[in-house]
Amino acid sequence: MNYQRSASSTVALSALAERVFELLDNPAFLGAHMEEPSVMMLGASMKYDLDEAEGRSVGSVIRMRGSILGLALSVEEVVTERHPPLSKTWETRGTVRLLVIGSYRMGFRISPARSVCSLNVRIEYNLPTRLPDRLLGRLLGGFYANWCVTKMTAGAIAHFRSVQSTP
């Protein structure tokens, strides 16, 4: 599928690539920002439903459901690539019911260098197909996509900072 828009966030982490991959391979960690009500989610939150592989193998299915302002939201993702400890990609399938973005492909890449590594989290996405949501997407899709990838990299920074400061 061709995606019209994208956002990414890159950070340096004082951690081995294997440790970073292990953390980010967990959809619950990566999506923690979606499970907490926030301004960017207009006070809503999403709940995860993972398959037996818990989103940690190619073909694994991850479902998210929630509601915002009385509207039901849902999306189903499938892991399409997984190359420990360097990268993972997943994308939506079926009907995507979100407000400001439509179908998307998301993933991360880790570039190791001794005891540090570079982490890049990216999303490529289309606007929603329904007209009211499409208009919202034009206005807010970029903000939301940037917020999402930044929350993921910030979570990794916070995790490895707290791990480093633990005696």
C-alpha cells in the first residue's frame, strides 16, 4: 500500500540493541500512551487485545478498541516484519475506525554502536476515508502522528534512564 503522509522520531539510547528491541517488541509498552486518557486522545483511551504470540512474531495480530466522544474506535494491526534486534514493522488491515488517521504502517529501527544505539520510530499513514474524519485528519493528523512517535521514543528514553539509575 502507498501511504501519503509520515512522521518519525529518532533518539540515542545508552543501551544495547538487544535490550531496546526486547522492550519495543512489546505492543503494550509501545502503545502505553494510547491506554491513558490524554489531551491528544480527547480524554479517551484504547484497550489492547493481543493474540497468543502477544504481537511478537510475523503474522501476529494486535487489536485496539476504544471510544471517543461516543464514537467507537477500532483498529487491527498485523506484524509484517520482525528482525531482532534491529527492526519491526506492523500495519493495519481491514476497516480502520480512527478519527484523524486512516490506514498506516508503523515500525522501528535500531542502529547499534557499542553500548549505545540509535532508535527511529516511524509511521506512514493515509487520511481517514470518511469525509468528516478526513477533514479532521487534514487538520490534526500530522500533530497526532508526531505525538505518537515522540511518545514512543520518549518512553524508551525514560525506561533506559530509570534502568541506568537503578543500583
